[in-house]
Amino acid sequence: QVQLQQWGAGLLKPSETLSLTCDVYGGSFSGYYWSWIRQSPGKGLEWIAEINHSGGTNYNPSLKSRVTMSVDTSKNQFSLKLSSVTAADTAVYYCVGYGSGRPYDFWGQGTLVTVSS
Amino acid sequence: DIVMTQSPDSLAVSLGERATINCKSSQSVLYSSNNKNYLAWYQQRPGQPPKLLIYWASTRESGVPDRFSGSGSGTDFTLTISSLQAEDVAVYYCQQYYSSYTFGQGTKLEIK
């Protein structure tokens, strides 16, 4: 069974860069797609970015200019960077994993990221 | 983007009674080549990530109690809990995975 363990800074100042990493345990890292999503009271559950085992990426158009997602297959981990954060980026961020054409099968525990001066 | 709209926003049901949550998509999520609806349901308890309950609109994930069932096709879907238990108190979300991934706004289920 695949398990996801995510980590990263939880308190940022406006204009800083959010950085989160998700470690993947169990299963086949190369057999799945990986994404970051976030959850806030105002916007609900919002998809941010997706990456496949080959490193091909897709980004939410509304965040694309600020988002970078990368994968390190040697460490079975993937990462998210979101630049120039504002209070609107305050949310719980989740890493998720899924098969091709599948819903989100696996979830990280979530990281509350707060942007405040 | 496909917009998912759930109803109601909140619901209070007595223990042992039936709970029904509806989800409507702004366009069909039925893929004609395999006749599958790309629609999932999740349960989220406080402080936890969402948990996958149902996929392909009506297939229960392994380990999910059979009091949970999903139905519908095309643009209209329903999650039914046949006999509400105390541990079912949660927020429920529908999600389409036909074109990218989008969620409904959630339905909060409480005990009456």
C-alpha cells in the first residue's frame, strides 16, 4: 500500500516561496501520477499541479506563473514550490497519488501553510 | 473547467436513517468508449484528508461499508448512506476526473 508523508514550512511571510516535499513509501513510484492540491475555507479543494513519473507536468492555469513541481525518482519524492505567496495562499496543502484515469487514491496527511506578515 | 455542484450544503439525519447527497456536473463525465462515469465520492472527517469512498460513480473502494452506495450517470449523481452511523458524521465531496480534476463544494452531514 502506498503511503505519503509530506513536510515543509508552515508559516510564511508575503512574497516568500512556499516549499513542500512529499515522500512516497510502498508501491511503485513510477507507476503513478502525483499531484498537489490545497483546501481553504474560501476556495474548497483546488488542484494545483500534476507530475508523472517521466517528469511531465500540468499546472492549474490560475497558478501556473508561480508554480514549479518536480520529482526525484531516486528518492521516491516529489516537491512543490509556489512563489510570491500572499494571504490568499493560506490553506492546507495535500500531496496525492493516483493511477492513470483514476481518482485520488492516496493522500498525504496535509500541511497547514499560513501566510502572514 | 467542469463545475461540480452538490446539494444540499448541509444535512442532518437521525441515526439509522437514510442520508442522500446529490452532485451535478456542468457537463457529462461519462466516457463513451468504456461507458464509465469518471465520478468519485470522498469522506472527510475533521483534521483528516479526504478518503476515497466510491469511484466510477458506483464502485465502492475496498474496505468501505456497504451502507455507502453511489448511483447516477452523465451529469447527475447521488451518494446514499442507507443507515446512518455516528462515525459517518463528516463532509462529503464529489469529484470528477473526466477532464482534469474538480471537486464539489462539499456537504456537511450531521446527526439530527
